[in-house]
Amino acid sequence: MGIQDMIEGKKQWRAHVARVKALPPDYRIVYQEMQKYFFKVGPIDLTDGTLLSGLVDFFEEGAAAGKGVLQLIGDDVAAFCDDLIKDSRTYAELYLESVSREAGAGGRS
């Protein structure tokens, strides 16, 4: 990754954060909790930007339609998050696989 890529990535992230800040307060709070959850669970494709930006798109549409955030996603935010990433591999899974491989190889590197 070159310096130009890093600069462009930072610009995109700032634009993303500005969109989140423009959401109504209830949407913003739920988005921030979902973002924390995704960072903790660690879906591998989180860094490609489509999951979080797609979520902001979804929230912007819901807010424009006058719906409350829980009307869109339901009362169980964690279940909604899990459903979004159910087909995604996580860093935790990669770690467990690497530990299993090492254990299977007798712990030799």
C-alpha cells in the first residue's frame, strides 16, 4: 500500500464519519454500537468498506423514510449484526485455524 492509497483511504474514512455524524441521534448511537461489535468480532471483509458504508446507506434511507432505527433492524441489534456477517469469515476463525494447524504439526513452526 502506497502513500497515495493511505491518503485516499483516510479521505474516504473521513467522508464516512461525516455521513455517520449526519444521521439522527438514535441511528448514530446504534451505528456506533454496531461498529464496535464488528470491530470486536472481526469479520475479515470489514476493511473493504462495503459493510459499514452499506449500513450507513441503509440507515440514511430509513431516516429519510421517517422510520426509527429499531423499526429497520429490530430490537436485537447483536442478532442483526450476526445476520449481516453470518457468511463472513472472522479473524477469530483464522486464529483458531492457525492454532489447530500448529497443534496438528506438533507445535513445530
